[in-house]
Amino acid sequence: MQLLIVRHARAEDRDTFAQTEQADAQRPLTRKGIRKMKCAASGLRLLVSSIDLLVSSSLRRAIQTARILADTYGDIPMIERDELAPGGNHRSLIDWLATQPHSAMICLVGHEPDLSDLLKMILTDPSEQPAKLKKGSATLVQFEGPVTAGTGKLQWHRPAGDLAAGQEQSPR
């Protein structure tokens, strides 16, 4: 299985949005965040030709990011998983991923620091993981069989700006 991990794009400022008295889960992407993510998604398509399933956190900013990816890839199936919300259960997510087809390309869209924590759990060598997953960045992890803790191999990591520019860089 290949697992593509994408951090949601730039969202409205947390403190400013809090003044609207809406729950943080409803905080949307900014116009600039949407624009940058569309460019990053187009660049990502050059590296990853197809995605079988998009799996998103239920928070608005992650869903919006996942929809941008779905539009870029041609309306691929998308589901929400509570495990991708901030503070989600990584073990439960890994167990669920292990039940998915081993030949699949699955894209997870979530939040920091949770995605970095997930990477620490799934990588064979956690020291390979990127220092920081910036907004809109993408990380590809390869598994030889089902997803299990400590068995993933980092293929590459790209910040959103590099994806948008279509740059090829080393795997970190």
C-alpha cells in the first residue's frame, strides 16, 4: 500500500475565527490557502498519478483540502475518519488502514502535530520523517504489505510550494 499524507491548507486565523463564536471545527481555509492548495494539488498530480481513496478529518479545513484534491484527481471517493481529527487514535487508524486493499493508494488529510505523530508510528526509521509538516505539504510512505506500525518506508516529502512549482527534490 502507498499512503499519501497531506496536511490541510492554510486556514483562517484561530483567534480571529474564535471571535465569530463558531466552533474551531468549522474554521475554513483562507482564499489564499485555497488558491495555494489548488496549485499544490496540480503539482502533486505530477508525482502521484491516481488516488484510490481520500480519507479526511471531519474538520472543515481538512474536508475543504480533501475536496480540492478530489477535484484535481477527478472526483475520487472520500470518507471522513474521526481518527484524523486532532487528538485522534492513531492505533485505530492503523488498524483500519490494515484492512484496506494492499495495492491501494490512500490519501490521508489531517492536522499537525497528529500527522507527525502518525509518521513516527508507521515509519521503519522515524529519523527520516520531515522536521515539520507545513500546511499543504505531502508525504508518501510505502508499505510492502498491510499498514502496520514501524513498517513504512518514506518515499518523499514535498512542501506545498515545491509541489506548486513542480520541483523535484530529495526525499526530505
